[in-house]
Amino acid sequence: MRHKILSAGLALALVGGLAAGCGGGDSGGSANEISLVMSNHPWQKAIEPLIPEFEKASGVTVKVQTFAEQQARDKISLNLQSRSSSMDVFMTLPSREGLQFSKAGYYAPLDDYTSKSAAYDAADFPTAVKTGMTIQDKMIAAPVNVEGVVLYYRTDLFEQYGITPPKTLDELPTVAAAIKQKSGGKVTPIALRGQSAALPFTFGPFLHSQGLEWTKPDGTPNFDAPGAADVINRYATLAKDYGPPGVVNNTFTQSSALFAAGNAAMELESSNEISSINDPKTSKVVGKIGVLDFPAGTAGSKSTVLSWGIAMSSYSKHKDAAWKFIEWATGKATQLKLTTSGIAPPRTSVAQDKTYTDTLNTDTLQQWSKALANVQTNGSTEVGPVGVSAPEMRKVVGDAIGKVILGQSDATAAAREIQDGLTPLLAKNAG
């Protein structure tokens, strides 16, 4: 854990968006100091060096606490459950905890603030992004990025082996098998997630691209549907036969490290990881990376579209200062600056800004931008089954598929296990 108070630094050149927020005023305490809790994330790494500029321009001091992702969740949950006013702003993943936190009253809605800020322009966020930040018709967080599952591949290896990159789910295992054979087993054909709680993010596109949903229209699980077992088998076979050793322990960190080291021919992972695998300081494959849409199934290419957000605690005593930070951090000027650190902008105007588009000056970045545009247009915002028990439900899915990867179960049994495990958890949504 890192805990520090950031001092004022360079003056902010672009001060738009720092007007005092309106609505939901401070309930007491200093109006000029806030506590921010963040998860270790590419956006956190990009925004943190800019915070001194905000402090200088706004007069608000920001106490920053950064934790590994699960530790951050634990810290945030503890603050909220104890109704502590010691945390004002926090990173949140609405697709995971949104409904749970909203029903518990943990989020301070941002609608009044955004509507009274002429500079903010909430309409600049695409519909899919806004939908992901809205629970029960209330804006519960402001989006800080947009990401989705894409397919990275080694252009040099594909050329060396004379293989055409896969564009469909049917082609994916065939290509992986060819890489395994032509490399003599020296190159991992594909890096992908196998760790239980993380797996649904990359499994979901398999489901949606085959025309299936996590749940039926009545809110019950959909894993007794024809085709559900086939989707599980596709993912598990890819991981078991063509993934790296110990794949059931892997999430994005291990997958990207493997790919960046030059030890994997393909990586099925978040578009966010471009900043890791394409960094000349840490990657051996810069200039050798191709990026494709998620391989199409019978329903087309249906990736997962996900946005992290920053939210205001309903227990904050410094709400106006908290809004000043949110307004600045997710405003146009700051989001344009963040693109230089590889953060995909959730704002339409920033994504179309020539200052940004001119930086997409390599084949890799142009392909990445095209794939990300497809994610935003055609992706599903449901990273996993939606509900107050989202974390538990993702684990049910990941555990069952993990058993198939390990050879401890088969896809049909896994589908039954998921169906049975999700049923009581989804029933809690009615409460």
C-alpha cells in the first residue's frame, strides 16, 4: 500500500472544469481536503502524476491511497460499510459492485452536479458508457476509461509460421494448434485468463458472440440453454490445450507479462493492456503486435465493454470538493492528457480530437483504435451475471470453468454447476 499527501506542483494550464460544483453541499469539515482511494490500474498510474496540477489550480488537497485491486475493494467496502466519512472519492467498477453499492446507498448520485456544470458535458459520453455508470436511473459514477476484450497477436511469428490470424471462434483453436505444432511447443499459443474471479471478463465475449446471455429475460440463469456447454468447452479447451502452464492462476497481469516477454503468440485480453505490452521500456515485442476484434461467433463479434469510474461516497463530508476532483479528473482537458499514457478516452469528443488521433501513428495503435471502436459499438456491458451478488456469481462461473480446464469436470457438468450456483444468488435481486 502507498499512502501519501500530494503537494501542489505545476500550475494547471487548462483550468476548465474546476468551477465549484453545485448540489449536495458539504456536510461539515474542511472543504479543501479530500481522501481518494484507488486501485492499482493504468488509469491510476496515469492520473496520479497530474493531481498536483489539480491541487494548485483548485486549492483542494488530495490525500491519495493506492492498493492492489482486491485490497482496494476491501478498503473501500470497509469504509462504506462502517459509514466512515474518511473516504470521499473512490474507484469503482459498476459492472461488478454497482447494484450492490447502489441498493446499500453507498454512492452519492452525480446527476445534480453534472446538470449544473456547464463545462462538464455529460452528453459527451457514449450511450454504452453512460449506461454502465447508471443504476436505477441515477448516475452513480463518472467514467474514467473504456476497455474491452481484443485479440493481440505477434505479427512476426504469424509471418514466420505462414499463419493467417483468426477472425472467428471456429478458427481460433485451429490457429492455436498450428502455432503449437510449428513452434515445437516452445511458444505458448495463447495467453488468457483462468483465475476464477477474473475469468468471466474474457469468457463473456465467447458467450455473447454465440448469441447467449448470462440470464434469461425473467432474471434466472441461462446456462441450461442449448449451446451453453459448447461455449464453456470452447473456452476451457483453448486454455487447457493451448494456454500457458498454471493458466488457472492467471489474470491480466500474468497474460500480459507472458506476451510482452515474447513467450506467447496471442493474448486475449483487455484493450487497456496495450499500455503494458507496447511499452518499449518493458516489452520485447513492440513493433510486432497486431490487434484484432474479438473473434466472431454465430452472432458476430460481441466483446465485453467495461468502464471503470470514480464515485463520491454518500458519507463524505466534503462533497463539493469531491465533485471538483471528479469534474476535473473526468473532464475533457484531463482525459485528453491521459491519452498520452495509453488511457482510452470514454468521451466522444476526446476520441475524435486531432491531438489524440495524431498519436495513433503506428499500425499497432491504429488497429487497436479500430478494435476498441468495435467494442464500444457492439460490446455487451454485462461483464458477468448482474446483481447484488455479482462477485460471488463471477466466482461460481470461474470455479466451474476452472474445473474443466483442470480436467476435473466436463463442460456439461460445468453448465449444470453454474446454473445451480447462480439460481439462489440471482434470486437475491428480487429482495
